[in-house]
Amino acid sequence: MPHRSLRAALSLRLPIIQGPMTGADTPALAAAVSAAGGFGILGCGMRSPTAMAEATAEVRRRTDRPFGLNLFVQDTPAPDAATVEEALARLAPLYAEFGLQAAVPARWCEDFYAQFDAMVEARPAVASFTFGILTAAQVERLHSAGCYVIGTATTVAEALAWADVGADAVCASGMESGGHRGTFLPTGRPLAEGPGAAAATQGAAPSQADFAASMIGVMALVPQCIDALAPRNVAVIAAGGIMDGRGIAAAQALGAEAVQMGTAFLACDESGIGRAYRDAMAQAIATDTRTTRVFSGRPARGIVNPMLQQLHAHETTVPAYPVQNALTGALRRASAEAGRADHLSLWAGQGVAAVRPMPAAELVAVLEAEWRAALAAAAAQLAAH
């Protein structure tokens, strides 16, 4: 059966999707973007099932427009004691700056399966996923709940894997993107063919070399994904470094049905980041971001700060996500509460220098005007030839 058109399925007036930013986005942001004609997605990767239900209800109180929820596809880890002790010892001096002791958290992460049940119960218009892949049965369960399913891909193989399990669309996330890389397939291992092949790869976690190999720019990734998925009738959404209407028009010229923009909305009034984070974004220049594992254990792009520099030598040895993320959580919260950016994970994409602080509805209006102007300029160039 053909998948539904993305624009029609989501009642999109504009091809603008606000990317999920777990820990930084808010129900107010998602609602404002949807109400303005875009499409808001609320990051729920670190929300409990109860918090997911509360946040969903808050979005619905603010708008009657459709919106989405996003989850991290992950298993709860069981790290060995030596790994944890070594990581705590490494972080102890940083915690001491705030008069705190590094300690093992109550839990490493939320239970994905409980979160998934909460998502099905919430019935958002879009169910979006990153860090891994669902089974075909899970996708069918979401379809039965009326959800349009979007998976994140950093390679063509990952895009095809999502098509195999029945996703409606794939968000092709270029290396320019801020925050965590969504890579989930080993790049050196060919994907087997046929139904169920994608699910069979779930146990094979990508290595650091795989993450490095999957650092493909959006201009290269999007058209390749579109060509690969066209026979499957799976929509492609472009993400990574898109900050204005020109970027939206460029993505559409490549064949993307819409764009997903995270960093552009991060500076909006409704986002959940504090003053220190906002100031760091305002002061950033185009060359200030790096991809690092030191904050969370999974490669993620953010603004360089003292903590990143201090731990840089340990890039390859910190525990994998979510263990490192949980171990640094209290430190990052203390830094935020103190109004200091030096120990924050300042997730931001390569376009961070182009952020425009303003209400989300105003930004959507500006993006629409720029997009229409870019389309008109392209049409004029075509007519001139």
C-alpha cells in the first residue's frame, strides 16, 4: 500500500518541521511552531511515560494543530563496575568545582518500551525516532494508532532499513546537524536484503569508526536517500545546517518534501535553554562547533567549551551512551543553575552563527517569507535561461 504524502498526512501548510531537541525543547515551542503553520516535534527521549503524557496534554492545551513526539530507540545498559568507577574518577575534579561529588545515578536512562507504550497511548500525529530502529510490528502498532512514522538516517543503508520496517518517511540527518548523531548501523557491514533484515541488525552496535564514516553532509545524503527510497514511496526530510528560507528551497530542489530544523528554533523565546546557553549561541561563530563523545558517550555536535576541551583526550574511552550521559547529568545541571556555560553540553549545528532569537511564530513567518523569495529567485533564474 502506498504511504501517505507527508504534506497531506500532516496537514502541513509549510515544509518546516521543528526538530526534536530533548532537554531543550518545550511543549510551548512545539505548539507555537504547529500553530504558526510549521510542524512541532517534542523530544521525549529523556522524559518518563508520565512526563510524556503531561507534555502531550500541554501541547494540546496550547494548539489544536497536529504535532509529533520523538524517542531514542535504546536498551537499558548494564555497565561493568570498573568502567563506571573509571568514568567517575575522570569527572570528579569537574564536579568538585561545584562542591559536588560524582556519583552513580538512580537510573541510566528511561525504559524505551514503557516510553513506546506511552507514545502509542498519546497518539501523536507523528511518531519520530532516532539512535536505533523499530521492528515492523512496532511500526504497525503506531500505524494502528494513527501515527505517521519518521525514522532518522545518517546513511542510505539506514534509510533503506527504515523503509524495510514500514516507516512513512526518513529524516536524512547530515553531519551539519546539532546534537546527537542518529547512526545505528555498522557502516562496514552490508545490510542483508528482504523483510526483517533491518531488525536483524539491531544487535550490532556501530563502532566509533562507523560513526566517523557516517559523517555525510546533507547535500550528499539527501539526494542519495531520495533515489534509494523513491521506489519504496518513502518521503525524505532534510536536516542539517538549514537555518533560513534559502536552505529550505535548496532542500526541496534536491527532492526533499520538507526540512527539519533544530538549531534555528533553539534560540526561540519558547525553548527551554537558559541564559548561559543562549549567550554561548549568540557569541558563536561558524567554526565553533565540534562533534564529541565526552558529554554523553555518543557523538554529538555542539559549541566548544572548557569541559569539552578538558575531556578531549578521553574521546575514545568515555563510556557509551547513555552511561556517560547519566554520569555527567548532575554536573551539567549544576553548571546551568550557576549560569555557567563551561560545563554545559551546548548542542548546536554548524549554522549556529545564523540563529535569530525571536518568538517561534515570528521565526516561522520569517522563514516562510525567505522561502517564497528563494523560490521566486530560482524561478527568475530559470526563466532567464
